Amino acid sequence: MRGWARTTALCMTTALVPVATLLGSPAATAQTASGQAVHDFAIPAQSLTDGLTQFGRQSGWQVSVHADLLQGLNTPGAAGTMTPEQALGRLLAGTGLGYEVDAAHTVTLRRLPPQARAGVVQLGTLRVEGQAAQAATETATGPVAGYVAHRSAAGSKTDTPLIEVPQSVSIVTRDQMDAQAVESVSQALRYTAGVNSNSYGISLTYTDTLMTARGFNLDQYLDGMKLLSGEFGEPQIDPYFLERIEVMHGPASVLFGQANPGGVAELVTKRPTADPVHEVEIRGGSYGAVEGAFDVGGAMDADGHFLYRLTGMASQADSQIDHVHQQRVSVQPGFTWKPDEQTDLTIIANYQRDPSGGFFGYVPASGTLFTNPNGKISSSFFEGDPNFNTFNPHPVRRGVPVQPSGR
């Protein structure tokens, strides 16, 4: 086993003599995950000769070096729980000496060659693991391992590496949405550069269409098709049904048609996949919130020509506002036919019903943020009439008033 401390030095031609020899077994030892022994070292800054002597006693290793190499050298010391090699590297930092360790744990010190005398301190092993294989199999509509996507369809309407897209594209992956436990698209885009996803505050929960990008309203598209909105007709796609959210910053009318110059948000739904998907989720929260969801999918035949995916969820919750409730039931089936590697047909449907859409009212700043001579407005205050504007298409049925479903 070899390890060379990268510090500074001269070529050595003299013989080696021991200066520190094991006198007894070290008192405290353990093992790292790789099987290397670790010790509790307590070696203060001092002369290198004394530091190596203490190292031999505390580690159980024998150190051999010509005495002339240690003349005038000091060590910064080593303290803490570490392997003997890590401690030795700290002791030799800045001394110009390197070391060799044989199977019997005998350390031989040498001068390093001139090219190694750059004052570089020997560090422990650093392991860097990439995701090259995962990036190679990633698609613009498929799942992403982690938070960093490498391909996008928003910037070119084709499956293109992000590095080749001439516009800035921010992507929120499924893993990121899960980590943030988002409940809406606007929540998923809170950390996206240039996007203000809470223009009307976090209490407005029934719509995601009031987000802005670079000062302009952010247009939303679902799998390339624009989500139309109007008075009392505001679409809201539940993020549980999405694989990713892509925000292309800047003008995009050439690709998407009429759009605001701030950018567009492309919502990419979960697609049928050949890899089996089996997920069931139950969540609970404050104000009596409860949610159940499922996501299943995979291949329907051995050759993978027919794929399916079925995603669904149901949730309900009260809120801090009196008379305000949130309810949602939604299901999204998907089917893909792949007659060959170059051809596929995917059909995705979605049914969503929100009997109660949450809060979309307002209260004045006076009495909430600021003082009011008439007193403070309660955080649970409902400024409307719970019997009015219930979004119920049949307010009276057979002469019997229908109970309001809430807002």
C-alpha cells in the first residue's frame, strides 16, 4: 500500500534510521466502512520529531526516517478520530516529506520530488460519482433521477439536450416535487428563478393561473396544449399527475403561439412506462386534511408493445377560514401502443372534480397587517356569505334548497 503526502522536499540518498517505534497497542480503535482502523489522535503542534514519536505511540505504527530530514521541521499536529494515514498526512503537511507504508505498518519517510513542492496538503480519498448512465437513458417526457434534468422538449418541441437549447429553461422534476411535498403547481415553482408564483398570496388556492415570469403572466401548457382560463373557469392541474414542470424563460410565441413575453410553463404529465410502477400514498395534515393517492403502471405484454398507467387521488380538508373547504377527486388513465422502436401512440385522459375549491377572497390590510381603530380582524374571518356563490349548477332541487358546498 502506497500513499505519498503532497507537500515539499529534496532527493534522499542517506540511510534510514527509526525515530519512533511501537511500544504498545493503541488504546482506542475502530473501523471505517472500508475496514481501515481509526484512532483517537491528540497530537499538538510541535517539532516534527516529537509529533512522529507521539504518532507511533498512538497509532501502533513504526516510523523510520533519517534524523537529518527532520532538522528544523515542525508539524501543525493532528487531533480527532481518523485513520493513521489521515493523521500522518496532517502531521507532514507543509514539511516537504512523503511516506510509504508497508504491510507491517512500517512508515518510511522520504523527500518529495521538486514538482510536488507546491505546498499541496494531502487529503483523504475523494470519490465522485456521476449519473452519466442515467442521463443517457433520460427522455424529455420521462422520469428524472434526482433534481437535475438533462433534456427538455419545451425549448424546441423535440427531445433535445438542455445544453443545446438556446433559451433558459428551468425544470422542476418529480423528485423535487416529492421532496417539497407540493400541493399545487404554484408551490412547485416557488424556487424557480424569475417566477413569482404567489402574486396574490398563499391563501389563494383555487387557481395556478396568477403566476408571473419576468413581470408578465406565465402562460401554462399541458403536454404542448395551452390551458385556457377565464372568469370562474380557472384550470388547476394537481401536481401528483405531473412528471415534471418546465419553465422556458423569455418570448416563446414562435414555438407555442400567442404567449406573454415573460415565458411559458410546460406541464408534462406522467406517461405509461415499461418499468413497473406501484405506489400508494396516504397523507394527513392540519385542519383535518387527508389525502389518498395511487400510481400504477407497466407493460401489458412481454414484448412491451402495450403500456399502461393509472394515476388517481382524492383529498379533502378544512382551512383556517370559516366555511371554507377543499375537496378534490381526480383520475388519469394513460395507454401507449409501440408497434416498433420508432413509432408510438399515447392516449392520456384526465377527470377532475373539485366540489369545494378553497379560499379566494380578500381581507383589507387595515386590521390584519396594520392596526385598525375598530379592532383586529380574525385570521379565520370569512368576508362573504356561505349561502351565496356556491358554484352549484342546481341551487334548488324539487323545492328543497341544496346545502352549500363551500368555496
